[in-house]
Amino acid sequence: MLAAAALVAANVAVTTGPATAQPARSAASSRTVLVQADNFRFCAATATICAPTDSDHATTVKVGTRVRWVYQDTACDAVVPCPGHDVVLPHGGTTKLTKSDGATIFTTVFRRAGSYSYFCSAHEAFGMTGRIIVKR
């Protein structure tokens, strides 16, 4: 809970847990942008599959946008020792590892402009990293 408190202090609303969890609400916007975790990478939810070139994937959103990371990784499913994926924001928190197709890994509303780096704690060394760029 300490990590969630740090995100609240940074004006980032947080919701974690299974896909049934209620997403964080934003007065500024009800827009949601999806980022998928697939093939041991993060990429746009519209991509057929995340590619090795998706390391440090950047997603640009406006202040007040909700971002939801979704688990879609059949490659991880095929590897028995794969623990699943999480989202770690170095200056604000982490989620539990998730390994369930279609499950929400993490949801947050970005309330301040800036660049927010994140990674999967189990697969950062493989390039499972990304950035959310928040603009006014």
C-alpha cells in the first residue's frame, strides 16, 4: 500500500487487481488507452503481437487519460516457469505478477504532464520496458 500512496501523492490514481476491479476514475477524461503485455514486451493493444522492437515502447496520452495494461502473452503461457507480468513504476509502485489472458495487470490515471517509465519486474532484462508520455 505504500507504493500506491506514493502514486496518489504524485497525482496518479491507481487501481490494481483482477479484470473485475473497477478502473480508476478521472474527472478530466474518461478516455482509456490500452497497453498489452505480449511476447515478453509491452506494445499498443492494436498490435497483432508485440515485437522485439517494442522494447521501451512509448505511449503518448493527454493529462487525465486512464491507461490499462492487459495480459495477452501466449508466449509466457507456453513456458511453465514464466511467472506472468506486472507493471512497475519506479517512482510510484508495482503490481502483482499476473498470468491470465485478458486480465488487467494495472490501471492508472495520469494527472500530470511528464514521462513515466515502467517495466515488468520478471522480464526487464529481456526488454519488457515502456514509457507513458503525458501531455497537456
